[in-house]
Amino acid sequence: MSDTQKTFRALLHAQRVWDVPLPRFDASAAPADPLDLFRTWFAEAVAAGQTEPHTMTLATVDAEGRPDARTLMLHDADERGWHFGTHTTSEKGRQLAARPHAALTFYWPAQGRQVRVRGTVTPVGRAESRADLRARSTGALAAALTGTQSEVLPSRDELVRASEEAWERARAEPDTEVETWSRYVVEPHEAEFFQGDAERRHVRLRYRREAVGPWTRELLWP
Ligand SMILES: Cc1cc2nc3c(=O)[nH]c(=O)nc-3n(C[C@H](O)[C@H](O)[C@H](O)COP(=O)(O)O)c2cc1C
């Protein structure tokens, strides 16, 4: 084994998980709707000092059914579902147009918590997508105006040039349109809340429903 590999393994195996004081989660007292529990857990993640608790993994599948995943920002969570924003022309945008199903994962290690959401994905429409971008920072607008997300970039210089132009435009025209930008909503049919436990007696509470109607709640073996 090479020294580099040995160093890597030593570092890897020295890492710990569920090694901080963890909250108890009484699943029998969980609310009837997963959105309520998500909002509570999100507020608790912020209060616990979790860095970037509003970031999540979005998993999609491509036309051949092969999975793909990336980190995104959560833009909202309401009775319609979990919202994010991206370009319709990006890799994920194309994947979602062909197969409108996705899974989201949040991991909040400060409390040993994970939330998983699965559902159907719908673009929310032009008006809300425009408002989505307007409500965000100049940097977010500049980023959305820069180039064509997920296309091959010929050189770093090209990005710098396009980004400088985009920043200028974003500052001068804060209401400018980005035709490819869309807000999407994941309408959940399943959501799972995982509370880690030092003894590995993790609590997993799953909510599921077939269509609109009451949620079924059940515990899962960890
Ligand atoms: C912390 C973080 C937040 C991100 N938020 C977004 C986002 O809200 N929207 C977005 O399109 N890409 C976001 N990205 C970039 C994506 O991870 C990804 O690189 C990009 O969307 C292209 O993905 P695709 O090729 O699968 O379409 C974020 C990346 C990181 C690391």
C-alpha cells in the first residue's frame, strides 16, 4: 500500500459520527404532517449552529434511469412541497423534464439528523420563477446570468469574462429576466426523519401517502 493511501486511510478511519451530544426524538409525539416536523427540525438545526442547513442533495435520474445527484439550496417548503431553483437547460433540468421524480436529502450532523423527501417535481411557472430570482442576491442573479450551466466550459478566462459582464448587468438591471431560470417544487409522497443515536438505536420515522390525504406514519428499522 502506498504512503498516500496509508495516510488517507488513517485519516478516514479516525473520523467519528454520532460522537456529539444528540437530542432525543420521540416519534410518537411527531405531528401528522411532515412539513410541520421539517420546519421544527430546520429551526432546531439553525439553533444548534448547523452550518448551511438550507443546503440539500437533489437526486434525479437520466434518460437511461441512471442516478445523478448534486447539492442545491432550499428556497422554500410549504403545503405544495420543497422548492429549489435552477436552469431548465442544466443537466438536472433536462433530466427532470424527461423524468419528473426526485429525492432530496438534508444532513444536519450537529444533531445527527437526516431528512429524506421523495416526490414528483413540477416547475412552478414563469411568474413565480421570476419572483424567485428577484428575491435573491445580486450574486445569485449574476450567477444565473452567467453562461449555460452544465455545458462544457472551454476555458477559465471565458467564465471570468462572462461573469464580469453578468455582475455588471445584474447591478444595472436587477429586474432582468433569465428565461432558463425556474423554480421547481418537489411534491412529496414520502418523507423520512432520521435521528442518530450513539448506541446505533437510531430513530427512523417515515411518512407516506398514495395521493392527497392523511399521512401514514411508521417506524423503520435502522
Ligand atoms: C452549497 C451549494 C449550493 C448550490 N445551490 C445551487 C442552486 O440553488 N441551484 C443550482 O442550480 N445549483 C446550485 N449549486 C450547484 C449544483 O450543485 C450543480 O453544480 C449545478 O446545479 C449543476 O448541476 P447539474 O449539472 O446536475 O444540472 C450549488 C452548489 C453548492 C455546493
